[in-house]
Amino acid sequence: MKLYFAPNTRAVRIAWLLEELGLDYDLERMTLGDKAMRAPDYLAVNPMGRVPTLVDGEVTISESGAIVEYLLARHGKGRLVPAVETQDFAAYLQWLHFAEGMIMPQINVIMVETVFLPPERRNEVNVKRAMKLLNQMLGAVDAHMAGREFLAGDFSGADIMCGHAVIVSERLGADLSDKVNLPPYIARLSGRPALQKARAL
Ligand SMILES: N[C@@H](CCC(=O)N[C@@H](CS)C(=O)NCC(=O)O)C(=O)O
């Protein structure tokens, strides 16, 4: 298996999962913003020129949430997914998809408007709106986490997807002061050796 990876990106999710599962993989290390990500040989692997991408034999797959579901279905041997007949399974799907569907769109706007655009093209209104929405989304995670250690029963792929989005939100300066359940959740996830390994890649 080969993981196209760049540090401090969504590719950390996949390295984290591979480490949790103890699967062997080769790392194709890239750098965000580097020309190599738009080079024809990489565009042949991922036409968006983005990371993560996973190549597993004949399979090439991108989209971090899809890769998480693929790896767990194909190589997970039942680990890190609640049983389908339990209520936790619905929670697992909901929070796994909440990451890219509801949290990361706000992060994208904040990154574009505070880092990627040249100062003269940045729009403060967009940042404020994205921060407000981000706060609402994190509020939903916080409310769900009351009395829970993880999003869907035991630690699962949902924590890798949504937990990573929560960690990134905190790093970007999201206000967690009224979200009592999120700092301990972040600490719980950050203590996992598999995440520490993925972050050090
Ligand atoms: N929804 C995609 C997003 C992929 C994505 O945008 N990745 C970013 C890094 S976090 C990227 O490769 N950006 C490079 C670029 O925009 O040139 C996923 O979850 O995998």
C-alpha cells in the first residue's frame, strides 16, 4: 500500500488509521504547495492534485472519509467500526461524515481568507461568518460528547475523521471556552501513539 501524504494535512488521518490498524504502508511524502502536487505524474494518480491518496494494489482512492471507510471495510477485520445493528453505527456514520461535510468547509474558508489569499484580497466578513459556523459545528460535537469518551462507543474511524477536524479547529483558534467536552477529547486523542506517529511523519 502506498499513501500519498503531506504533513499537517488531512493525510494525517490516513496515516493515523494505518498506524492504529498496524498495516504496512509506503509513504510518498509530498509538501503542500509544492509543484510536485500538480505534476502530470501525480495528477495521473489524483486529478485534483490533493492529498491524501491511497494506492492499494489495483485500487486508487482519494477523499479521506472514503479512504477511512475503504481501509476499515477491506483491511479492518471488524476493528474501529461499531456493529451495524447497534445505535453506535449510525453515530459512527454521522460523525465520520460531519468532518468533511460540516467542519472542514469552515476551516477551508478560514485558511483561504487568512493564509492563502494575498492580504489585499482577504475578506474579513467571510472569516467572521466561517468562524461563527465553525463554532456552531463544534458546539454540536461538544453536545454529543457529553458523557462519552469517543463519538460512537469505542474509539472508531469517526474519531479519526471528526476528531482530526476538531484538533485542526483548535489549532486555528476556534473558541472552545464554552465547550467543556472538547479539550479532554482532544487530549484523549492526542495521547494515542498512532496519532503521535502519524504527526511525526
Ligand atoms: N475532501 C478532501 C480534501 C482534500 C484536500 O483538500 N487536501 C488538501 C490538504 S488538507 C490538499 O491537498 N490541498 C492541496 C491544494 O489545494 O493544492 C479529503 O477529505 O481528502
